Amino acid sequence: MGGPNSSEQKVQQVLREIRSGTRLGWDEFAEPVGDVGFQVSPAAVRGYEEGRAKKVPIAYVDAVCRAFGASPTSFFVEDSSESSGSPNEAERQLSAHSPYGAHPSSISCDAPLTEKCVEL
């Protein structure tokens, strides 16, 4: 298997940025994520950030967004001024598994997502 693609790297980067922005360790970060409904171990938090997991559960991304006020679109858009408006592969996969619309910008962090994963 090859190395991580840009979609994988983007998800890892955003997860890492959100956690580092909170100044919380993996243990402390896992608690509020669990409080909003996605039970996750500190090892899993680290694995999602470091690319050790092949799949990142959509429900985990949703819980991180809800717990820390992040936007789901930050996982897909490099820079909002550079967005082409057309979905990339990760966005298409998220949309295929989500009942909330065809583009991540239509997903509210208040809306729970399915337990399915985005295969990156």
C-alpha cells in the first residue's frame, strides 16, 4: 500500500490542529468527545491524528466538531478563498454516508452523523 493521500493528510492535520489548539493532551481531549456521544480512547485520538487508523469514523469527526465548535468543512477545504465549489473524493464519500446533504457545508455540527467511516 502507498503512503497517505492528501485527503488522509488533511483529516489528520485538522484533527491535530483542533486538539493542539485546545492545549489538551490525548487523554483530556477524549473526554469532551465522549461527552457528546462518541466514546474514544486516548490511543485512538492519537491514532487518528498520526494516521495509524485506516478509517476515521464520521461520528468521531462530528463529535470533535460538536465538542470544540469546529466546522466540518475545515476537513475538506484548504482555504475557503480557494474552494472550487466541487467536492473532492473525501467529500463525496462523506456525502454518500451522510443523510444530511451532498456537500459538507450543509452538515451542521449539531446534527449527529452515522457510525460509518470515511475511507481515505
